[in-house]
Amino acid sequence: MINKVLVANRGEIAIRIMRACRELGITSVSVYSEADKDALFAKYADESIYIGRAPAIESYLNINKIIEAAEECGADAIHPGYGFLAENPNFAFACDKASIKFIGPSSKLLELMGNKIAARQEMGKAGVPVVPGTQEKVSGYEHAREIAEKIGYPIICKPAGGGGGIGMVIVKNDEELLDALESSQAIASSTFGLSDIYMEKYLENPRHIEIQIMADTHGNVVHLGERECSIQRRHQKLIEESPSPVITPELRSRMGETAIKAGRWVNYEGAGTIEFLYSNGNFYFLEANTRVQVEHPVTEMVYGIDIVKEQISIAAGNPLSFKQEDVKARGWAIECRINAEDPLNRFVPSPGKLRGYRSPGGIGVRIDSSVYTRYTIPPIYDPMISKLIVWGRDRNEAIHRMRRALYEYIILGLKTNIPFHKAVMENDRFISGELTTHFVENETSLLEDMERIIERDKPMEERLSQIFDERKRIAAIAAAVVAGHLPGKSPPQSE
Ligand code: ADP
């Protein structure tokens, strides 16, 4: 039985998890840093515990402080969300040691999957097709040359302990090899504390397609179809959808079965994602993510399954609440990651105070967020404002609904990437479903499109922003009345 869950995360995912707890009748506890004392997620929780200063290393990455907080409040389980400690085997181990259930796979499995070289080897053994490349770490320049000869350029050097696209270097020819090797190793060791790197064939125009799996502790493993996450910038996803425009029912069941095979092979527990690169009808294992993904809502919308509730239920030892044959896809879902960044200026982060905030609503619209009007987005964490997810009966309806929702979205006081999302939703290639991971760099008209769209939508934005100006005016008058600068009705005198 799980009665109390500590959420070792912040922002939208913290609220997402607490929502699941509330529906399950489970008490939620948030931990928050100095920078998050006014954050919505810390107020939403049934209990909140301060754990340290703003730098993540002193709070959200501090295993001791989080375990202490969990012990102090008597939590039975910890949900790590995504990022921070979600895939850290030491954290899962510390939870075990404190007899607190870590909501996710075992620390051993996190260790195995966290090392991408080990994960590639394991998947190879399981019979899952992996991107052609090394099965072991690159031992030096000579070794790298041998590999390059075998697999042929272009090649990509990748840190074994990597994530977030960091330290990946593309190599086009022999001349570039040494530099690429050294720079990938240097970034790997400074960012991940492990200089091991491996090499893969660099697929020229692939699509990123991933399969959601769920596994319980009773031997049941199911898949919830695919998500297409090809719209990326610097290897970071910006727009995701489910299903993928390119996946046929036959391919879906083939990829799904492969992902289940991968899950069974490693004795998976909980929610996980098997990421693939897809190219010319073939798919290759890229990596496994042993946690709930940012983009999980598109799957939830299409399959009608609450992935986070299911994670908690699995952690409590229950069998999955559904079987593969009960899993039915309905319609189409798209997610746009709404970030505080300037799309007209190389997407530089634009944190700051939300002078006005009104999120879209209406049929088929879902917002996962932890912000509110007058909230200040701290510069120290990632600048996500929200995830905007829409559902439609088909892709066309979902695209039109996303356009409408983006049109309604009012965020005042800082720059956001909404113009980028609007431009993509109106882009012919996107509409036709011809996606690759190079979409953003290849569609050179996006910048101009954004500028045009900003001008076009200005009147609507100005009309809606008046709502906030009006409020400001009233607040100023009220403040003046209270301060005695303006005549106002005096409050009734008490007897
Ligand atoms: P990370 O864990 O750092 O995010 P991934 O291995 O998941 O790294 O890759 C992230 C993205 O980088 C992929 O979605 C894809 O766009 C690109 N990528 C990675 N490996 C390759 C490859 N072998 N060929 C082409 N693109 C790749």
C-alpha cells in the first residue's frame, strides 16, 4: 500500500504527479528549493518541505536531503518525475536502503540502462536492432579509425553516460575524427563524470520514434504505441505527437513487440520508453528512458490511460489495470513545449515575471503547467512554461485545434516560443507529415513565417492583454484608495 508519496521534482511534472496522487487518495508531499518558495507545485502539495538553496546540487539533486525529507514526513514512496534524480541508480539505491519505494525500475536496471554502451550490448543480446556502431567504448584514435572504416562516414560520437544531446559530435571524414573524439570525450567527462564514448553510424534523415511500455511485477509487459518526436532543436524535442504519420498498424505492432521484448529481457518495472531512430522503413534502438517522459501526455490522450497513476499502482505491487488487447488508440494528439525563450533570437532563454497569463481551454485542450500570473520563472532551471496538448479525431483536426489553442494563449511579460509553434502548425511539410530530425534547420522559412504570424496575431493579443491592463488599473486605484490618496467609501465602523 502506498499512502504518501514524496515528489522529488519541481514545476509541471510535480503537479502532474500530485494530480495522480489526489485522484488515488494518496497524500502528496513536495520538496522545494529557495527559488521555488512561491511556486504553484509547492502550494498544491498536501505537505511541503524546504530542502535547500536554488542550485540543484543543493536541493533537487541532493539525495541525502530528499531522503531525510521523506523520512521526516513518513512517505512510503518517492516519485522522481523526469530529469534531476529520475535515472540516478544511487538515488534508487538510497530509497531502497531507507525502505522507501522508488517509483521506477530497480537501481541495478537504472545503472545498466544509464550506460548507453551497456544498454546497446544488452539490447543486441535481446535481439533488438541497434544503430550500427560500436558494442564497446572507443579506446583511442586507432580504435576509432578501425570502427570508422567498418561502419563508414558519417558517424556520431556519443558519451556513454550522456543525455540531453550533450557531447554528441558528428564526424564526416577522417580529418575530423581526432578532434571529434577529443571534444566528445572532454564534454563527456566534464558533464557526466565519465569520459567513455561510443560511435554510431550517423543516419542522415531519420525520424525519432519511441514506444511507450509499461511493465508490472507480475510479468505483464504492454506497449502503448508510438510517439513521433522528430521536431527537435539541438537534439531537444519541441513538438511530439501520437500516433506517428508514418507508422502503419503492421509496423506499430512490430515496433511494439520489439519494445516489449526489450522490456522483458531486462525485467523492466514501471513506465519506460524505448527510443528508436526510423529510416526507410527500418528502426534501430537508440536508448531506453527509465522514467515518465515529458511527452507522455500525447499517449495518455490517445490511449485514455493515466500513465502516472499506473506507475504508482505498479510500485504498490498491483498488476497492470489493463491488458494489451484492451489498449485501443483513438484519434490524434500533439504536444507543444511552451518555453520562455526567444525564437527570433536563436531561442535564447527569456526567464522573468509573467505580467499576464491566460492559458487556452475548450474541447480537446490540456495544459500541464505550474505557472500563474505574476509568477517569476527562475533563471536557474529549464525555462519551460507549460506543455500544451491537444486531441483531435484525426491529425488534421489536432493541427487545427493546436493552431486555435496557440492563438488563445496569452503570455505577457516575457518572450515565448509560441510563434515558432504557430509557424510549424502552418508549415506545409509539417502538415503533410514529412518529418525528420532536421526539420527545424531545413525549414528556412520558419523565421520569416514567425515574424509574419506575430504581426498577424497582434490585434487579438492586444485585445486580450487589455484584460490584464484593466486589472492593473483597478489594482492601482484600490491601492490609492487604501493609502488615502483618492476619495473612496469608508469602511463601516464597528460598534
Ligand atoms: P540524448 O540521450 O543525449 O538525448 P539520444 O541518443 O537520445 O541522445 O539522441 C538524441 C537525438 O540525437 C535523436 O533524437 C536524434 O535526433 C539525434 N541522433 C542521435 N543518434 C543519432 C544517429 N546515430 N543518427 C542520427 N541522429 C542521431
